[in-house]
Amino acid sequence: MLSEQAKDAGRHSTAGQRYCIGIVGAGSIGCYLGAHLCQDSALEVKFFGRETMALELAAHGLSATSFDHHTYFAQPVAFYSSLNSLIECDVVLLTVKATALVPMLTQLKRFLRPEVPVVAMQNGIGIGEMLSQDLANPVLRAIVPFNVVKNRAGQFHRASAGAIVWQQNDHAAVNYIINAFKQLKLPVQLCDDITAAEYGKLLLNLNNALNAISNLSLQQQLLDPDCRLLLAAAMQEWLHICRKAGIKPVSYTGLPNALLPWFLRLPTAVFRLAAASMLEIDEQARSSMWDDIQAKKRTEIMFLNGAVVRMGQLYQLPTPVNTLLVEQIKRLESGEAAPLSINDMLQQTGLTS
């Protein structure tokens, strides 16, 4: 049975139009978002991903749960392991990892109608520009600030807060999707300056590598003063680059970005009280980079901390902390089980004696 929010989502006018939405790269984020869209009777949702996920959803159905107690269920789910049916879609939500974008482009160009908007939902900067060079389609950006974890087969759980930041646009089908999310209590914020939004999201994503290296939950890691000290230094490197580039990153935390490094350096007892809303995350929540390391997958490190290192070289600004984080993640990717300890990293970067 549909919830009242789900019923309301199906009442929006589409002027008689039924939109077909393709979710390409149906992993945790794609499945979580798709479960919401499946509640809307004006939307036909097609999922594209791995055969293993197709079998999982066929057996268990698809459910999206949230730390704020909203739950949506969908079954049966239209799931495809090839992109042939992409030609039927009116909008594509591209939710593959940034590392999978290049091989995906050939497939998209083959099956996607050229007028269909593609919404790129990857972490990292310069994603839209990269896609626009290879695709004739309109390319939009949307930035997902929250963590999604898979609790069990077919169940995808949003473990933290935050509104999806969506590039302002005039595509009717895309804006219908945005309104559907809002009706289903999934907040969306429209943004004119998507570059500033990307730069602000990267500031937060610099923690992904540190979380993977520490092997702690996000909550435990944020309460560790040595981890916060490293994160503060990594953020300062990026903020220096942003100032040099003349870009003011969007803040996602309620604090001015310039204060975040200072805030992270507060004593833990003070930080715990002051950061109560930041710590409102499920105890099991970890970064997607930690998930990738556990699954022995290539990570997005070169699109995150690696982007800081590249831009630091461009502007001739030092980035010792982000450089070290890249090196340690590369060690983990190559199968080395023991990167430097947090304390060793502090010493190597001169943050402690």
C-alpha cells in the first residue's frame, strides 16, 4: 500500500504525459532514488545495472528506508542488464561511480536519444564538462550529499541528512522528478551556480578517503580528534585553492566553509555538543570509498583528493595532506592491508611532533 506521500506524488499534473525515467548504474544511490520514483503513477522507472542486482530485486523487491523514518517499497522492478531499453527513456539519472563514466559513454551514445537530458550524480568536479564533450544530450548536474547503505538484500537506507542539490533547468520531465522527490519527503535544492556547489561538496568528500583509511564508522571517526585534525588540514588545502581560483564553494553544513577547519579542531567534548546535527547519522554509516575498498573496487580518489592535488599543482599551492591521502588509498586499492596509521600520517605531514 502506498503512503500518503506516495499517493500525493502521483497527483502532480504531467499534462497527460507519462515520463519514462532511466536509472543507469543502479547501485545504492540509484536504487534508493528509484524506489522513491516508483511510487509515482506518472513515472515509468527503468533500472539499468548488474545482473546480480536484477536477481536480488526480483527475489526481495526494492525498499528505501531513511533515518527520518520514511519507507517506500517497489515490486516488481523493471531491471535491465543491457542498455537497449534506454532508447525509451525521457530522462536519465546517471548514478554510476565517476570511475565508470568513460566506458559508459560509448553505451549511452549508442542507445540514448539525443534530446534526452542526462542528470550526472557523481562526486567530483568537472563531471558535467567531461560528459558534455562526448554527449550531444543536455547534461545537468545533481549532487547527493547523504550516505546510502544497503542494510540487507533489496533494502537501501539513507543514513544521513541533506538536500540533493540540483542544477536549475527548464526540462519539464526533470522538474517533474524534482517535485516528485519533494512530495516524497526527499529534499531537493535548486542551484544556479553548479560549479560552486561541486566545489562545496568536494570539501566534504575529502573525508571519504580518511574514513576508508581509519576503518571507523563516520560517527566514530568524527569523534576522533586526530582524524578531525587531518580532515581540517585537507579542507584548508582545498579552501586555499578555491580562493586562488576565485570560486566560493557552497556550504552544506550551516557553517561558513572558512570556519570548518577551526570547528573540526575543537576539543572533542565541545565538538560533540556543537556538532550534534552533524553527528545525526546511523552508527553503521561509512563512506562509499570504504565500501569500494571492502569490495576490492577502484575508488573515486582521483576525482576527490586527487583533484585537489592536481589543482594545487596548477595554482602552485602545496597539498601535502591530500597527496598523502591519495597515496594511502592507492596502497589499499593495490591490496596492501596496512596503510599508515592516523598518528603516522599526522607526523608525516607535520601536523604533530
